[in-house]
Amino acid sequence: MANRLHLVFGGELVDPSRSEFRNTDEIDIVGIFPNYQEAYNAWKAAAQRSVDNAHMRYFIAHLHRLRNEEQGVSESAPISQ
């Protein structure tokens, strides 16, 4: 069975109605979790710690969805030298 990894991260947004971070150098990486329930618990705890700041948002990224198991290599463009 493939790993179903989830990344929990967040930070202060420019505008609460959009998902644009005010300062990407200050993004809070909460962690990578092996299943959705653990990621959700970490997301909820981080979100509750920042409840007094309306511009703070935390997200769960489904890292396993970024992989294509049928494809042997990444679709990323090669880096030019």
C-alpha cells in the first residue's frame, strides 16, 4: 500500500479571503503526517493556537496526490545550466 503523506503548514495571509502568504519566509511547517487523521489533528491544534489572528491560516496538503504511481519520472521541466 502506498504512503498517504500529508503536509500541514500555515502562515499569515495578505488578505483572509485569498491564499497568498504575507511573508513566505515565515511559513510555519507543522509537519508531515502518515495519514489524514493525524494531519487533521495537527492542523486543528495549529489553527486553534492562532485563532486570535484573522489573517492566519493553516492548510493540509495531500502530498500523495502529487505523485503519479504510473509514471516513472517527474513531469518537472529540466533545469537549464
